[in-house]
Amino acid sequence: MDYSGKKVLVMGLGLNGGGLESASFMLKRGASVTVTDLRDEKTLLPSMEKLDSICSELKKEPVRYILGKHEIDDFKNTDIVVKNPGVKPDSPFLLAAKQIETDLSLFLNESQAKLFAVTGTKGKSCTASALYWILQKTDKSCASFLGGNIAVSPLSFLEKIKKNDNVVLELSSFQLGDLRGRKKADGTPLLKPYAAIMTAIMSDHQDRYASMEEYVEDKRVIYSGQDSNDITTAGSDEWGMSFLSQTKARPLVYSESILKEGVCGGWLENGGGFARLYGWKGVSEKTAQIVPDTLLIPGKHQKLNVLSASLTAYSVGMDAEEVYEACASFGGVSHRLELFHKKNGVFFYNDSAATIPQAAAECINALSALAPLVLVTGGTDKNLDYSALINTADKAKSLILLSGSGSEKIAALLKEKSISYNGPYDSLEKAVECIKKNIIKDCIVCLSPGCASFGMFLNEFDRGDKWKEAVLSAF
């Protein structure tokens, strides 16, 4: 699409690519671009330098920057606002805009790829990455791409995509909410995944949503545009079955236990993952093992994520044996139970993307079963219930808290249960120094915060990177 002569305002340049790719996309299509961001030039300099370089290459007028604030007139006097998904739809600035887009809406308007979409509270990145890995290994007929909430804007690969290539998108509730009810010019849904996967639903973002129901309603957008030619994969829990009963697509269920006869889906049995599809065109009704008994990544929750991805790949025609082999070589995702360092028998993990208490609890369950666990946890509260984390905390050999409003809640609950801890520390370096003084032989050390990263870090990815830097400097 040509945007020549259009005035475009990019709201939120950021450092993860969405704002940068949106601005670049609009510049290449002839628009004049202004960027507004509440952060300052020092913070945004890497993205600004890249954007200014693009302007030089295109021989276009420089981007106009409004930093440290937003001006309402900029929103009133522009043709299109491209927003960051973190900005609430009821922002007075957005209410003043004539037309609102996101990097995802711009991508979906132009892409002709076969779309696989993944959402949920936790497990999105692992599932999306596993599905992308499997499709790369098994579908030799086309190319595969991965983007979305996993910190890769799909605009970065839009021009590389050919018709019917595979695109896997991880989608957050914020991103899905921005796509609600959106249509293409021909009246078809803007978001219509060939296959949609719903991972585990847990309480999250209750500082933004009025209720869990409101939060989940945004999740439901992922399958709202699907029809009987598409596929929806969801878990066997109450939320998952709600999704499967509502979708118009063909339903697939994944479960920790063996499915009843006649139910299409996959399950875990004796450690491995199995699938059976009754009456599914082009697929045998025989039970097929599609996930190995042992994976490179620890934890039953991770095996369920891989099962949902492999089940979806199998259902769209990928060979069961090839899906199995692809799962066997899948090494996981950065910032999600990521083993990044070994020293003198000590294993260091980065689980910074565990931003809710349940995710940290899953980490404790998975790693404490392997070796004595030293857990670094805590951060900023999102108005969440910390009972899942507290109820598993005694499985850790040692607990170290980072500073933050969430840590204050965690500390109070640990005291009630007479569970000892160190900290809270206002830097990762201080936390690592504590670990170094009290290191346990042949143990596992892991950062799994169970909280948001606001305050001390730019985001969970920045937190994970700084954790790895601090560990590698000390050990």
C-alpha cells in the first residue's frame, strides 16, 4: 500500500523493533513520519540511530522526534497513528486520532502467508518457537517465519514472504485487543489464522483489566475470525474447553492425560506426547507419538507447550516421525528456562520471562526436581495473587529477592510461612554477590521473578540480559 503524502505519527519507538519497523515501513511507502515517546533520547538512541540511517538511505527528510512527552495536537493533526500495544485504547491521545494502526495490522493487511497464531498467559513464546522450529524442519514446501510479541515485528520480514509461506505469530492480549473487529478492504477478518493455539490461561495484567473475564475476552479475538477451514488448538482445562466450544474452527484438545475415544487431539503418556485425529482428512486415525519421552527443556509445562505445537503441525499435514524428530532437537527460547552457563558443576538458568507467580512456581517445580535450587525472584507487582509461588518456595534451597512492590508482598507471605530469604536487593549485581558468598555445590541457580520488570529494567528481556551479564562477570 502506498502512503505517499500521508502524515504518520508513531506512538512508542521503543527498543524491541515494533516502533522502529513501523516507522521504517511508513517511510519506505512515502509517508512523512513523526515519532513520539515518553522516554528520552539517551534511552532511545539505538533505535533513533537506525531510523535516521534509514532516512539517509531513502534520501528522505529526517524523522521528527517528540520525546519525554506526548502532544495532543500531534495526534489531531496526523492522518495515521501507529500505536504501541502497551498503550490503552482509551488513551485521550488515541481518542483524538483519525485512524489507528499497529505494526500487526499493517502486516496483516498486506501478508498473504499462511498464518499460525499463538496466545495464552504463559507458554506463548515456547509454543510459538516450537511450532516455528517444527515447521522449519518438516515443511520443505515453503519458508517459515516467526514474529509478534516475541520481540520480532512481522514487518521486519514482510517483504521476504511469498504466498502460502508459514508465519507464526505470538500475540499478547494487548495486541489481540487492538485487532478486535478489524476487517480488510474486502470485508474479511483482518486476523484469520489458519491455525490458532491457546496456551495456559492464568491471572495476569489485572493492573490493566477490570477482571479476568475482560482479559480473556481479548484472548478470544485470536479465533473470532476463523471458520470451519481453520483449526483451534486449546488445553483440556476449563478455559481451554470454553475456547473450543466457542470457536467456529475445527477443535483440537491437548491434555496431560489420555483423551477419551472419539476426541481429536493429543496427550501425555509415560513421558511422551501422542496424537489421534478421527476423520481428519489426509491423517491416519492411528495413534502417533509426536513428542519424545525426554526433551532438551525441563518441566511438564514445557512438554505441554511442545505438545500443543506438535499437535498443530501434525494436524496440518506434517509427518508424525518428522514432527517427533523436530521436537527432539528443540532447545527452547531465550529468557524461558534458558540454560546459559555452567561453572564448577553449577548450572545457571535465565527464566526472566516468568512474569507471573504461576510461571515462577512451574520453574521451581521443574528445576528443584533436578538439583538443589537457588532462586532469584521478585520485582514489580501487577495486582496478582502470589500463592502459587509461595506454596512452592520451600522446594528451593535458597531464596533471593530483588527489590520491588511485588517483592514486598512476597516477603510478607514468606515470613508468615517462616521461609527465610536474602534481600531484597536493588541490583542484580548485589544478588549475584550474595549467591557467590553462599553458593551450594552442584546446584542450579535461576532467575525466575514471578513479577513484572518495571523500575529496575526496561522490560523482561533487558532483565534477562542483565542477569546473564551479571552471572558471567562473577562466575
